[in-house]
Amino acid sequence: MPYRTIWEENGIKWEFFGVVTSEEIEQANETFFSDPRSKTAQYQIVHTLETEEVVWRPLDMVEITFNDVAASKSGMQLKLAYIADKERIREKIEKYIAMSKNLNSEWEFKGFNSEKAAREWVLAD
């Protein structure tokens, strides 16, 4: 499995590495939403500095986006910080973010080059 899930006091961090597929992104998402801690989570940190490639099929991206937007509209407020240093990975994540914003997601999104900067942003009021 090319990711590691780390639950933190106020959120979750995923560390993705290697080649990440649509199925693994969906599995990570399901892990989050099926855990009671997701109800009080304030952030998600998606760490991709060790990711070589993201194979995220467009239809799967749409499905995950719809699920996340529905969660945002049900009152779940999250900051989603992603950490990426490869342009092709940033592009995939930014496509997901653009779709989320077009569907009026109430979550906040921001990209970073370091975990320190991402963590400062998710913890800021």
C-alpha cells in the first residue's frame, strides 16, 4: 500500500509514496470518513514528496470530489493542505481542488512545498 495514515489530535495526515492509484486514494478517503475521528477533524494534510506518480482516473476523481463536497455541505469544515514538489502531481491535486470549488465546497485548500508551512496553515485560526 503506497500510503500511510497518521491520525493526529485535530486531523489526519497521509504520506503517499511510489505510484498512487485511484483505488488507493479512494481507500484513504473511505478510511477517513468511516472513522469517528473524522467528525471532529479540522484538517487533512496530504504529503506527496515521496510520490513518483498519481494515476487518478477522471471518473474516480469526480466521484471523490462529489463525496468530499457533500461532506463539506453537511457541516464538516476542513482545511486540506497538500505538499507537493512535482508539477505533474500538483496538477492532479489542483484539478480536484478546482472541481471542488466549482461545486461550492466549503473546505479550504492550499498547496505547500514543505510540511512545516502546511502545518502552520492548518493550525492557524
